[in-house]
Amino acid sequence: MVVGFPMQTADGEVVFPVGRDFTLTADQILKLLESGELHAEGVRRLVAAQAATPMRGHQTH
């Protein structure tokens, strides 16, 4: 799995492009590594789980 150079979001969070389609935080990458899930399918599952969970701290107008 290819991990690109770090980037910083507008709110100051550091993220990494992972593969061709995903962006993860350092914490997310470390959690996947610790659980032995730092592979394409583990990343897909994490992203899918996050997509199903409403974002905290963001309001919709």
C-alpha cells in the first residue's frame, strides 16, 4: 500500500494520501498498523465505517 507525503488540512490536521482513493490521519494509520489491518482491505473497511458514522463537531445547514 502506497502512502504519500503528509499534507495539512485547512483546520491544521495532518493527513496522508493512502493508495489512490483515500486520505487518513496519522492516528488512523497507526491504529490500522497496531491491529494488523494496514492493508488495502483494512483501509477500505475503516473508510466505509467512517462514511456510515456522522461527523462530530460539524453542523449541517
